Amino acid sequence: METKPPESAPERRKNDPQALRGRVLDAAAALFQSNGYGATTTQQIAAAAAVTHGAMHHHFPTKKALGLAVVRERVREAIHETWVAPMRDQATALDAVNAIFDTIGASLDRSGRVEGCPLNNLTLELALGDKDFRAEVSPIFDDWRAAIATRVRDDQRAGLSRGLEPEAFATQVVAACSGAMAMAKADQSSAALRIVARQFADHRLFGERA
């Protein structure tokens, strides 16, 4: 006799509140990235997430509440995956930075469309005029810089990366990436990122690596 799954199993998955919330966050993050926060409506987000406006409102009573959650739970995650975690994947901090720039450039080339850095986009659009958004994006920049500076200090304890000043180098990397991504978005090309990567690859700009 064939065994069938309980009738309620698909319904439980369909009505999973956390899954619904995740779909809304994913849809909002994608629309904010492609269209901007201000130009995106809650109706567009609900449609993209395939949820009712009421269900979305249950989790996020206002568009601002949703925007802040996107920064905390999606933008922070994106920076962690792109920059924070990979800082441990190469022999030195400088090698890691070069590899990350190469990865970002290759990703842009594959996509054929440059929408910019999600952290940069929302910072430039919202941080000046809204202290709540500013309070969310600033710590992400801090974490990004801290991951790079910590890696440099660890290198130096091992006798590597002696020519780099940890905090200054970290700030330079973040600023270079942010600026290059803005230029890449304007030009719809990874060229600016490639140029920056080549500059960081030239260790003579920063002194001896080992």
C-alpha cells in the first residue's frame, strides 16, 4: 500500500512564518538593490515575494522597518560573505584583498550588470537624512574594516605584512572598494575594480609584505 505524506505537511511549509519573512527580506533586498529604496513600493515587494500585503505588514509594519531589517539581515550578511569571511582564505591580508577584488570583478563580468554595493547604495541614499539607517550601516563599515585590520595584525605577529599599518590599510581598502564599485555602477563595467586590484597587487605601494 502506498504511503502518502500527511495532508497538512505542504500547508505547514506554505504558511511557515519564518520562510515568509525570509522571502520578503530577499525580495526587498533585491528591489532596493536594483531600483533603490525610495523608488521601491511595498506593493512591489509583496508581489515579488508572492505574499499578501497584510502578511508582509504582520512582519514589517512599515517600509522603514523592512528597510532596517534588510540592512541588518541581508546587507550585513552580504558584506560578511564577500569580505569578512574571505579575509582568512589567503596567505596574507594583501593576498586576500587581491583575491576578493578579483572575485568581485569576475562576478560583475558574469552578471553583465553592475548594480553596485548594497551597503554603499543604501548608505548614500539614506544615511544622511535618517539617523536610524545611519545607526545600522555604520557598524557594518566598522566590522568590514575590523576584519581587514585584524588580519593584518595577525600577519604581523607571524612576521608578515610588516609594511602595512592595520587601521589605515583597512580604511584604504574599504574606501577603494566603495569608490570603485560606484564607478563600476556608473560605467557598467568592472574596469575600475580591476585597476584598484592591480594597485593593491603592487606591494611597493605598501612596503615589504614579508
